[in-house]
Amino acid sequence: MLKEESLSKAIDKAVKHYSSLFVLPTFKKILMFLASLCIIGGTISTILLFPSIDGLVNGLTLGSSIFILNIIADYMLSKTFLRKDPIYNFRRLLGLSLFSWVFWFLLIFIGATIAVLFKDVTAWARFCLLGFSAVMILRLIVFNSTTFISNWRILCSSLVQPFSCIIPFLFLWSLKHSLTPGLWLFLPYSIIISLASSFIFTYTINNVAKRAVGVSSLSLFKAFLLNWIANLNAPFEKFLDKLGKEKDVEISILKFASSASKTKAVIVIPSIHPGPFKNVGSSLLSSMLKNNLEEKLDCVACVPHGLLGHEADLTSQRENEKVIKEVIAASRFKVSETKASPFVKVKHGAATACCQIFGKSALLSLSLAPQTTEDLPKELGLYLLEEARKIGLNHCAIINAHNSTDGEMNLADVLDDLKKAGVKSLIAAYSSKKSPFKIGASSILPKEFTLRDGMGPGGITSFVIEVNGQKAAYIVIDGNNMVSGLRERIISAVKSIGVDECEVFTTDTHAVNAVVMDRRGYHPVGEVMDNEKLIGYVKETVSSALSKLEKVKVSCVNITVPKVKVIGAEKLEKLCLLTDEALKKAKKISLPLFGVTGLLLILFLAFA
């Protein structure tokens, strides 16, 4: 069983495995590489056999013909059999052709060299036909693995390009009288062998996931590609719905309202993980909740990260809507508490805990910054909730600050520090004098920071709470963690504009995951952003919040949303491991399967 703190790393690894398979150069580069490969390759292989001016002319004609026919074939495919396919546009088809020609021309060169050494022009034809079969098998496997089009369209898409490109060779060989009847018969024979070998390969790979989670490996891979390339989340979420299980999820809502009963600010901490990646499942839930609350209640809202991991990802947008609807309905409660404690910050070992009491409710956050602060277990939250009740509190909303990443986090080494820091902060805040308080709130979405930079659509939100002269800022950035040291720079900058205490949080949104090919699969806040601009935006929101300070009341409620579908830890673990298992299976069967396939093809060519 994967450790809870390792699930995020395992998912990021699986996403990177999938994503890296489909990274292509620009259209211009693909066209240039393909033209060079066809023209230079065709020319050199022909000159080897016919070292003369005629050989040079024939080679240039051969290479140019192959290139032109390849372009025409791929363009026609993109407009016919693959017209409605969201993955295979003209550029990607050319990319596949370029990849195919690398293998094909390698075999052509080997055949041409053998033909020169043994003075047998048919050797060139035999190896070229062997390459023709290899390309057919490759294309059959690729299309079977990456597109949801019908089988007959897959067959046509796999055959059109290699058959169109073999035409110049057949014409040249006919002129040189190097084709026997047996070599002509090889064409239909190779189709049968190619279909059989590609079917065996894909069937075997599909069984890896079928045995583990009950769905085929390649269907899962296709669904991922549709999301990664075409931004379509429904196909992948159908699999998650099949694998998900129903669970009651708890949500803490802390609401601040003015004396006129107008909602001013809302903090929502759901027991839901914002993942697994991009726009799948609950990845966008934090910004969706924020935007809906702000629209419906005419306030400023934020949704920091709770204490849980990927085992609490929602399975689909339908589940998101269910949660949002329940939160909106529950957020219309009346507030009554008028007093709060000062903001208390306690350090114990590697852990930092921040706590503030509002009436009989505590708002508590935990961080390991500047060390890595990743997902923290729900059991830690249950422990601190029980400790809060022991000292007389009714509610305890707990935030994982998730505000520093710098290598691995060993939860076992820091769990005791987190518990002790949390308890000490609760006791210190509860023992402090309670006073009437004010709150100011502001939010901004920087236009120059995108998902690729690590900024989610929730932007930056700042709450400033003033109690008995002390001003404390809560800064929530919609991102997946932040680079180590940035939190401390933000706190220092905020304190320079009149704030006494401060903590910085990220939402852990996975909307930023699987959109870049980085070593993590995403950029934490501050890794590629201009840090000075980011800090400038934070100061802007804090300054705006300071200018809006207003006396308010507050109340905290905990709600339960029943029967929400989440990806359970067991199924999630299996999904994380599927990529490695499928790759291992592919490596294991490739050599014997394609070895036998090659032998059958070579034996036919040898006696043709």
C-alpha cells in the first residue's frame, strides 16, 4: 500500500509518464525534419546502389516523391478518417510519420548496404518491405492506443501513409526489374501479420488495467490524452466515476458579516482534495467554490487546503456541483459571535501553528516551512479537533498551509512536532483575551500569471483581521504549493506595510498540474513567476484589505455533504501504479512478440 504522503508524488509521476509520450516539435520543425529525412535518405540509399548521375537524379526524385506523398496522405487523413478526432490534427500526423520514417529509413540503409556488398538489388527491396511492415505495426499500435475512432477508421489510418509512401519504391524497383511475384505477395501477407501482432500487443497491455481496476489500460490512456491535448475531462471522469466510492464529506465554513447582516468574508475548508490534475475531478474546486460564493453572497471568499490527500479527490464535475450547491445553501446562516482572540503563532521543532479563536470556534493552520509542507493526514486533524474540544471549543477549522516545497517530506519525522505545535497554539489562543474585531478582505487575479506559471483561477486573496490593535493577514494563493523561502519573503513584505502577524497559504489546486513538462509536472507558486511582481500583488491586496477594515460578527458551522463520490485510496494507488506496470509489461512482451513477427516476415521475404 502506498503511504498517504506518497500518493501525490505517484500521481505526478504517472501524469508525467503519459504527457511525455505526446510532446511534439512545432509544425515547421516537423516539416523540415521530415523533408530532410525523406530527400536525403532517399538520395543516399539510391546512390549506394546506382553511383552515377542517374542514381543521384533517381534518388532526389525518390526522396521528393516520398515526402510529397507523405504530406498528401497525412493531410487527407486529417480531413477524412480522422476529421473529428480531437487528438490527430495534421501536425500530429506528420509527427507520427516522421517518427515512422526514422525506423523505415534505417532498414532501407541496411538493405542498400547489403545490396551493394552482395550485388543483389532485391536485398534493398526486401529490407524496405520489412520497414514497410514495421511502420504498419507501429501505426496500428499508436492509433489503437490513442484514439476512440472505429476499428475500420484505425485500419485505414494505419495503412494509407505506408502504402502511399511505398509507391515510389515500387515504381523504381519495377524499372530496375528487382521485384519478384513473391515480393508483390508480401504486401497482403504483411498486413495480416501486422494486424495479428498489433492486436496481441494491445490486448496484453489492456489486461494490465482490467485485472487491477476493471477497465482497459489503453482506454484509460486515451481518456488521459483527450484531457491533456483537447481539454476534454468527461472521458477520464467516466473512469473515475466507475472506480469511485460514495463518502460523506465534511466542510467547515467560517463566515464574517457586518452589523447590517451583510456577508463580508467567507473561509471554506472542505475535506476534499483539489485533484487529481488539470480540470479533472475536484482540481478546480477551490476556485469554483470561491467564485460561486462571491457571486451568490457578494463577498470575498477563500478556500485554503484541508488536512487530507489524493484519496479524497472527487471523481467528476457533477460531484463538484453537488458540493458547491450544498455549501452555498449552508452559507446563508446568521452570525452571532462578536469577539476574537489575537492571532497566535507557535513554533515547535519543525512545525509552525497559527491559531485564532472566534467565539467558541478556532481557525488553526499548520506549516513546516521552510521545509517541505505537503499533504497532511486526516488523522492529524481529528487529533487536534479532539484537543480543541477538551479545552472547551465547539469547532476547529484546520488548514494545511501547504506553503513550502524543497524536496521530500517525511511525515513520520514531523508528525509529533505538528501535533504539539497545534495544541500549544490552541491553548495560547484560547487563553488570550477576547475582544471585538474588524475584518477587511480583497482579492485579485494577476493577468500575467497563468496555469502554466502555477497560478490557478482563484488568484490571490487577502484577509486582514484586527483584534485590540493587532493586525493579522491571511494570504491565500490559488496554487499547488510554493518554492521554499517565498513564504518568509511575503510575510516580511506584508509586515512592512503595517501588518503585525501573517501567514501564507496555497489552495493546493491541481488545475496547474499536467499543463507543463516540468520535473514535477507543474510549477509551484514562485518557481517561474516574477517573485517581485507576485509580492507586489500580495501587498496590493493586503493594502486594499486594510483600507476596508470593518467591525463584524462571525460564526462557524460544519456541514456534511452526503454520498459524494471520491477516488478511494486503494483504487487511486492502483491507478498510480498502472503506468509502470503497463510499461513493464510492454517491455516484457515486445522482444518475443515482435521478434517472432519479424522472423515470420523475414522468412517470407527470404523465400519470396
